[in-house]
Amino acid sequence: MKSSNVTRVPHLIDQTERWRRQEHRGGVLWLTGLPASGKSTLAYGLESRLFDAGYEVYAFDSARLRQGLNADLGYSREDRRENIRRAGELAAVMARAGLVVITGFISPYAKDRAEARAAAGENFHEIYLSAPLEICEARDTRGRYRQARAGEIKDFTGIDAPYEVPATPEQILGTATLSVEDCLDQLAVYTDQHFRNF
């Protein structure tokens, strides 16, 4: 750790006070899955739906962070780890402010997801978007899988880099068979069940 001479100053607002004002808990819904499994579509769709339902909510994905906060990172194993570390810390800070934070990250390594969970604490919810590789390839309109198979993209998750399937996620959505609306319905119900009661 490079920053060792740091003193934390406590907030004067208790977390439950924020929750009472916002009428919901803060926390993280961490969507993970193969490329083209539906993470960004569901993250931003859920953000819109929850906002309309009165939640203080914000969604972001890897593309958004890589245009700013993580613009200095590539796709090596170490850079991928740092990408998820920063995303996890950002999500945790926003969640402590009382927001429902929805993230869409491949986050292929279990260890990295565990660190994101540790940053957010008990209000972290891992949502695994389960879809077979062939389905993800077929629906990839950006052509990334084709480029990876042609050797134009190196270390692409699912082709020449691994994806470690979550062992015990809080929710699994079969995005190969469920429609976007069905997935959003399930996510909205899940959010109400876990964030409205405190």
C-alpha cells in the first residue's frame, strides 16, 4: 500500500439516516458475465426502471470508466484486476452515500469480484448473467468475438482468457432464454425485496 499516512475522518451523518431520507438502502448490484451476456443492457435498463420507481440510483459499466477514471488501463491480467478494484471502490463509496449502484463488468476472476464485495460489505449483491458462449458470440453486434478468434484482440474473455463462473451469486439470470423485460422484472423485484426494507 502506497498511501500509509492517512487519517479517516468520520461522517457526521449516520448511514441509516441517509436510508430513511431516501426510503431505501444503499448498495451494489454487481452484474457479471461473459461479453455480450447482457450486462450493460440490463444495468442501464434497470437504472431507468428504478429511477422511475423513486430510487436514488446510478449505473456504470467498464466502457464508461475506461473513458475516464480507468483510461490508463489496458487488458493485461494486472490491468483487469485494477479496473475491477477501482470500480469496486467507486461503487462502494456511492453505495455508502445511499445510492443503489448498478455495475456491468465482465469481472472474470472470482478473486477480483471478492475484493469488490469486500469493499461494499454486506450490501453487495452479485448477479450472474448466465449465457453460453455460443449465444454470446451470436448476439455480439460489435464483432469482438470474431476479432478475438481471428487473433486481432488478445486475452479476450471466453476465447483466450478465462471466465470464472460465480460459485454462490445472490441471483442468477439465464439471459440466453429470458427476455430483457423478464430479466428487468426479476431484478426490480429483487431490488425491492433487498433494498426497501431496513
